[in-house]
Amino acid sequence: MARFINLIVTNGGSDAMGFILNPGMDGDNLINTDIIVLVGYTLSASEAKFDISTTVTYNDGMTDQVRKYRVYASKARTGTYTDGASLPSANWMVKAKKVILEAVSNQGPGGNRTTVVFPKDGTDHVYLRGIEF
């Protein structure tokens, strides 16, 4: 039985060239834990993102390709998520990566979905604001 982690996006969108709201990202976003091979993160002056690398096997059963989900985090619940003031701390990014990995590896028997619950960054909530494949 396939198992999934659930990443909940709030007011999702893309911020590559000015924030563009994309309600299709909002809510539950499931990633199959059987194909996750690596979780990493980047925190720069303009973005906080997680790279969740997956291995996808094609129909021929022999060709594998590594694909990444990019998941963007921000303390801003709405609007742009690349404003330096809205980025979570480096300490939060370390804790959040640990929470993601725990969700991937600690699913109970018979469970088919684990929602990732992130800690606060000090007193601030941190939201997932975008997800791309």
C-alpha cells in the first residue's frame, strides 16, 4: 500500500517574477514516500525552500529519473514570500527538515498519509506558500 506525506500550502503561488496567486496549490499536496530519496533545503536572502528529491521509474521498468519537488516557506501568510523579512530562520529550516524526514520514515502500519506539522519560528507561524515539481 502506498504511503504519502501531506504538505499543506496556504495562499499558494509562484514568486519568480512578482507574486502570482495559484489557488490550485492550496491545501493538501501528497508525495509518495516510496519514491523520496533525499530532502534538502536552501535559505538565501530571497527564498526559503525545501528540495524533496524523488526517483520515478518509467513504464519500461528500467529507466529512472530523479525529479525534485520545490516547496517554499515563509512567515508571510499572504502576498510575496521572497521578502527577506518574511523568511524563516536557519534554525527553523533545520527543524523543519527533521520534521519532514520524521514524517517520511515514521509512518505507522496501515497508515496511508501523514500530515507534516511544522514548528513555530520563535513566536511566528511559518507557512508553505508554493510547491513545484
